[in-house]
Amino acid sequence: MKNWFKLILVTLFVFTSTKCTKNEESSGIPNVPVSLSIYVTLPSNFALQAIGGYEYYDGGSMGIIVFRSDVNQFLAFDRHSTYRPEDYCAVEVDSSAIYMVDPCSGSRFSLYDGSVVQGPAAYPLRQYRTNYTNGVLRVYN
């Protein structure tokens, strides 16, 4: 019984890590190191103090959008559009603050998970990890 459990865990691990790598390679977005510390309570980060707030930051391939989705949860996405990444088009949050839009192709991405809502893009935006502790948000990969 223990051997079956170990086999299932190893299989899931291999499948998951392969899937992520393939998706990142297929999107064509350069994988660059990201390590940001954002002090959310500072006046310069006022937009992030409320749920639903977002802000643009330098970093990643073409900049990063940080979005506050809950009291203690933040999401961070690379602004580099996955549709024809060689065009170097940076996505922007639209006026509804629900979607991110590629102004070059019209592709729309969900601000809640980076998934494609409307093509022609086929891949989600690259998402970075976040950790929020004691008023400091860390964005990294």
C-alpha cells in the first residue's frame, strides 16, 4: 500500500513539474529573476491598501502588475503579453479593474488568475509567487 502511494506522489510531481515547464516555455516569455519587497502601508502603495487595488512595478520581463484579491492575498503577473511575445506588448489593467488587456492584440486576461478570457492569446500571463507578512509583500520566482 505504501509503495502505491509513493508511486502516485512521484507521478503527480513529475506530471505537474513537466506541465509547468512546458507551459512557460510555450508562452515565449523570458524567464528573468524577480525579487521585490513592497511595503504595502506606505503612501506610495496606497492603491494596494484596499481589496481590488492594483499597482504597476518595475521587474520581470516587461513590468509587474500586483493585485490585492483579498485581505491577505496578493497576485502578481508579468505584463509581457503571451500573444506574439516577440512584439513586446505590455498588458494593462482595463477600466473595469477585472481584466488585463493586451493593447496590441486585444487579448484579455483575468486579473484574478491571469488566464486568457478572450483571444487571440492562447497562454495565461506569467504569474509570480507572493508572500505577505507584517505589511510587507514579497514578489518572487
